[in-house]
Amino acid sequence: MIEITNFKKHLLLLSLLLSLFVSSFAYADSVRILDNARDALSLRYELIKKAKSQILISYFIFAEDETSMEILALLREKSREGVDVKIIVDALFNSIPRYVGTHLTQSGIQIKNFNKFNIFRFGRSIKNRMHDKMLVVDGEEIILGGRNIEDTYYDRADKNYTDRDVYVAGNTAKMASEYYLELWQAKHLTNFKLAKPKIKRAKKHAKYLKQLEEAVEIIDNAQSKYLNKKMIFSFAHWTSKAIEVDSVELAHDEISSVKNSKVGTTQKLYELLKNAKHTVIIDSPYLIMTRKLKNIFKKLISENVKIRILTNSLKSTDGLFPAAGYLNQRRKIAKMGIELYEYNSKDSFHSKSFVIDNEVAIIGSFNLDPRSQNLNTETLAIIRDERVAKRLTESMDATLDSAYLIDKRGRPVGFSKRLPGVNLRKKIITRLYQIFITPWARGLL
């Protein structure tokens, strides 16, 4: 009788340990950094194709080009299969054609705009934007980072973006789904404006039908082009190289049309930066120091924390307004003691990444500028794992091969010109912005 009782105790203990192991395994996340632009697109295609129940998409930019139409064609097929497909795009940067969007809606896809322009809320509807960039599939897998839905992010244009995403499989995708679905119900999201049939006016109705037919043809052609492509990408092989970590923290902002910088991504990121002990490595395409950020960096430098930042040069940047704001600060940033680099390429730099103390890796949509700090909603994947931090550091180091160092005088090391590779027209326009725009547009760039 005693032996049976002991056996039951051992069996109960073993079951408890097994359940704890299974539970911890279930909540583990698998992570892989997405540097290669073509892989970033192929992985998006594969995730969409394998979706069983739900696809949730939120992007700052959804363009009208080959990449966008191919993705929309894939989404249409999944919707026809019964998969729940939802798309959120920032209202100012949603370029899905009206009739294409109408056709997709008729095919079951739901599309919403974030913070549509409103004359009665002029300031808010212009300033506050959704900068999130996420693709979540079945609440199990997610891609988030810096890439939007546009050819230039996937090496399919004359001038492309050097960018970075992160793929995560596990509980983080479930948390992202919950955040997304809460956002989906927000009042500052409005339905995509559909083309309406003109049944009572024959000529206009005929025009409506013709344009709708053309929209169907656009999506059909995009689907045919995609199906005829030779895809050299193995989803199983690519994901087999992911690193399993204990968990990934998803940081996002409050569900609101106006950002609260005291909570959410700003508070989370700045708190992590404040607590750095040894090193901070940063990729930020747009770099405009706010007073809050400057104070954080000054304190870190006084504590002998080494800070390195890579940002766009005037040659590579895609935005002259933020470039003007940065150039007004460039010398001061270098003089602070920050190791400052500028990307030197015909392509633009767009990666937003951070490594803190070789232990914490952060990839997302957050730029070091006033817009990300105070106005834009953002998303961040925070990964506390030395192996992932090491891989991200290696990736960020490799980008320095296409960059030059800025010395304490605010000048590029190894170049005689202050703005190498920049034509006179671009210099003049930027200088005018520096003088006339940045002084009064502070906080909006």
C-alpha cells in the first residue's frame, strides 16, 4: 500500500513537471531577423498562403504597384477560401485604388483607414498617424519592423530601401492579434470609401461597371504574374534557422487617435535606453534629437556608456524635411560624444533597430525623432536574448560598410566635402528648409 502511494506521488510530480515544460514550450517564441528584401517579400507571401483562419494587416503605406497588387491578389484568394482578412492603412498613405478596394470588399476583405482627414479636426487628422507595420497570421506568426507594402521595400525599384523586419512565431503573435482587434474597433478608424453603383443613371452605371471590371482585371493579372514566377524560397528551411527565446515583448501605443508619449512605445524604449550600462547601438533613418532624448544620451555618456548611431546621409535620404532638421543638429550630436555614421548609398536607409548592452535586441517602426516620440503610433519587438542581440549587432555592423563616420566638427571622415555625393539643387532646397521650415515646424518633422 505504501509503495502504491509513493508511486502515485512520483507520477503526480512527473505529470506536474511535464505540464510545466509543455506550458513553457507553448509560450516560447521563435525569432529570425529579416534583412534580405526578397526574403522579406517571399516570407510575407508564404505566411498569407498558409493562413487557415485569419490575416491581420496594418501598414503606414500601402502603395499602388506590383508588390501591392500581388499581395492583394493573394489576400483575395484567402478571403474566398473563408479566411478572415482585415487591412488597416494610414488614411494619408492608403493608395489602394478605389475600384480595386471595392472589388476586394465585395470578395470579403475588410479595409479600414486610420485617422482620415477631417476639416473639423484639422490638426489632429494631419499630425497624428499610424506608423505600425505588421502582418499577423492565425494569431501564431507575425512579421513586424520597418517595411511597408511598396516595391521600394523589396528591392523591386530603381531606388530601394535598406530595411529590416523580424519574424516571430509564438505567443507574441497572439498578443499582436489582440492589440489589432482592439484597434479595429476604434472610432478613429473608418471604412474604406467604396465606389457606389449608379443604377438610376445608365451612363454612369455603365462607367461604374467598366471601372469595376478593370479593377478585377488588375487583381487577376497580378495573380497570374505571381503564379508564373519561379519562387526560390523554402519556408521550412528559412524558419528552421529561427532562434527560440523565452518570450518576445510586443510594445505598442494606446488605442487612440492622439499618442500619449508617457506610455506605450516611447516610454518603453526610452526606459530601456536609460537603463543601459555599457553600449547602445542604434539604426534610425531619421534622427532629430528631442530634449528628452538628448538628456537621456547626455546622462548615458556621463556614465561612460558608448553610443553608436547610423542614420541617412543627405545623399541617401528620402525625406528632405527630416534631413534638414538632422543637419541642423549633426555637429552637436557628434560633439556630444556619440559615434555617428551616415549611410552612403544610392538607396535609402530605413531600418529602425536597437541593441542594448549586447543583451536586448529591439526591432520595429520607431524613429529617433519627434514624430515617433510624440505623434505616430509605433510597434516594437523587444527580445531579451544574447544570441538574437549578437545577430542583430552583426547585421547592423555589416551596414556600416556602406557608411562614413562623422567627426566632432560634423564633417564626414575621408571626404573633402561636407555633403558628399549631393547635387547642388538638393543642397539648396535642404538649406532653404533648414532656414525657413525647421524653426517653426519643430516637433512635426
